[in-house]
Amino acid sequence: MIYQLNANVRNFGETISELSGVDISTCYQCGKCTAGCPVVMEMSHTPNQIMRLIQLGLKDEVLSSPTPWLCASCETCTTRCPKEVDIAKIMDTLRILALKEGYKRKEPNVVAFNKIFLDSIKNNGRLQETKLAIVFNLKTLQFFKDMMLGQKLFKKGKISFSNDSIKGTDAVKAIFERSKGFLNKGER
Amino acid sequence: MAYGYYPGCSAHGTAKEYDISTRKVCVKLGIQLEDVADWNCCGASPAHATSEELSLALPLRNLALAEKQGLNSIMTTCSACYNRLKVAHETVKESPETLNRINDIVGEPYNKTLKVTHFVNFLFEEVGLEKLKEKVVKPLENVKAACYYGCLLTRPPELVTIDADPENPTIMDGIVEALGAEAPDWSHKTECCGASLALSRTDIVVRLSGEILKAARFADADCIVVACPLCYANLDMRQSQIASRHGVDYSLPILFISELMGIALGVNYDELGIDKHMVSAANMLKEKGLM
């Protein structure tokens, strides 16, 4: 593929380094991150390709890539990088930035899962697994997903519809309201 | 002196038996656990994928509550919770600026006084293999138990692990051997099971967890030992789907480390909650004369 670089080429890389606190310039394309990535077979851009695209400043290419959304956050890449680049942290930064800037996501189920998960914590303080699974299936229109498994879990007493709320739900809600993404770091 | 205990959300759902058996085992070991009152979810992967501040503030509220309660330590059985609590603790320890910022978000001050640990590390450091050996009443002879560490118990190594080699951890192996079982060397100790993609990309989880089961079978394991509710959920609950996809029914029991300990320490089988598993461990345990 041929990429057109422009005068702002460095800016995106610097932005990512600043937001993540990780120096992306030291990556020298050894490919160790990609070699150890358990999800790489699903990725259109491998982790080392993402790193190179960031260095080249190809913002749109990076932020519309499904790669950060497929990353399982296993941190194998970060652990093995010979230049100590925290690639897993970069993936977090890319997810947050892509959400903030409204890039079209190619892994909508992952985005939906994260949102439903966090809404559950925001409202109850704790995650309710049963509700998470049901709401996720409804919102992603997979009405029969894991139904057999659900029945088996029910028999084992692992399905619960009761509210596992905490006393400090207001405190947790306040945490959600006060917390911001990377982008707002400089505003404080 | 009581140790602070953070059960985590799965302890009230899909990993009930991990919580049940951990409490039983601690009684046997003479360890007093004190739950962190009104604990909240650590935020797990969705938090750090959404906001760095949120990913630090949610765990920090728990640490602040534990401190306020007069606890010196906080132990959790979930590798994901452990990872989030420990990373938050280490991050604010490193940076006073971050600590102030997150304390303001939480509204409760955290003074960085806690020791944050995982059940496996706790057993190794606080109980010790020698004491554990002494407490064994039913040695797990002839049981080949493949220890699965997964991702978040060992990575990032400089923050979370106490194992000398994060690529080939051995602490759980030591515990399992102290119980009288054999812990085989195998290839997939720290390979990822798919973790948080459990619901959103179940196909990936089925593929990755299938590889782990295959590797354990290849090592002739009778069971896989886990120390994380998410690893457990993917390896145990997805086995029937793995069977239909791979065409091989591994029927490999997945046991929590606390359950295996419970058996060796003489806790009744019925009290450990092992019957709550999708893949029954009963036949394996009967075969080995442990039930």
C-alpha cells in the first residue's frame, strides 16, 4: 500500500507519546510484539504495523483500525518489547482517542461490551454478570447467544437477578463523573 | 492479624466456588480474612480502555476503604482485580501528582500503606510452602495438575509478579507440588485465554482456550489449575463450544487452586463448591482416590 505523508507527519506520533506517556519513537520494528500477540490472526494491522503507522503520523489509518479493539490486553507485547515500549498502553490510548474523535469502529461488539460493563458499575458499584450478558445480547441483537450455557449455569446456581449493589453507589457515580480520558489531562 | 480480602464481582456469580473454597482453606490454615467493606468493581479492562483516570480511581477507592478499615494488606483471588489494584497502587506510589489527582476523584484519600497481593503470591510469601506441606492430610498423589497462570498474574512483570521468570512462572507449581501433586512443565502456562473478549468475540476465546486445553492434554494433565475467575470461565464454561468447534471433547476439569488445596487439606468435597463446574471433576477425583 502507498501512503501519502504530509507536513504534519510528526504531530500524531508526538500526540500519542504525550497522551500515553510512552515514547513511540524507539520502536525499531523487530516484530516481537506481533510474534507474541495471541489475537494477531484477527488483525488487519499487526501491532508492529500500528507502531510504524503512528511514527509515520497516519492518524486516520490508525484510529479507524480494528486492531486496538481486538487487543485482549494480555500485555505480552509490553512484556517482551526489547525497547520497553508499553504497546498495551498505546492500544488503550488509541481506543480512547478513537472514541473521543468519533472514528467509525469496526468492532462494535467490543465497544458495546465495554459500555454496558461500565454502566453496570456506575449504577450498582459492582458488576452483575447475568445482567451484563443479557443486556449485551439484547443490544447486539444476538438473542440466543449462550442460551444453552445460561441454562446450565442456572442449574448450578450461578445465574442471579438480584441486585448486588453497594452502599457507596453515589461515591462510585461521582468517580465516573470526575474521571476523564487522556485528552483532558492537560486541561487541569 | 486479619488480612484484607477483596473478593471481586465474579465471586458473587460465575466463580462462587473460588470464593467459597478460599474462605474454607484459609480457616484450615488459621488465616483470618476480613472483607473490605462496601468494595466496588475494579473496572477491569473496560475501564482502562475508556479512561486512564477511571482505571486508577475505581481500584483506589477500594484501597482507601481498606486503609480506613485499619487493614495493612489487601488480598484478592482474581488475577484481573489483582492486576488493577496493584497497578493503581504502584502508579500512585511512583507519582505524587497522580496520587493527588486520583484522590480528588475518589474523594477518599489513599496513603499508599497497603501491601497489595494475589492469593497465589500470598500463599507463597505469607504462608510458605513448608507450612503448607505440614497441613496436608490427603496428599494429591498421582494427580498431574497443569498450572495455568494466564496473563495478568505475571504481566507487566515489574509491577505484578514475584516469580523470577515471568515467561516460565513456577510459584503455583510449587504450591501444587507441596500438596503432593505433580505439576508438569507445559507450553501454555502464560498464553492468553482471550480474557475480556469472552462475550464480545467469543469465537476468539473458543480458539485460544481450545489451544490451551489441547496443550494441557498433550502434557498428559489430569486437570488445569487456575487462579483467576476469567481464565476459569473461558476454560471451563466454553469447553462444550470448544468441543463442537475442534471436534475434540477434552473433558478436562478446571480447578481453582483453592479447591485443590481444600481437598489436600481435608475440607469436605461438598463444602468446596466443586460441583458447580461445567466440566465435572468428580470422575477424576474418584479415580485418584480423592473422593
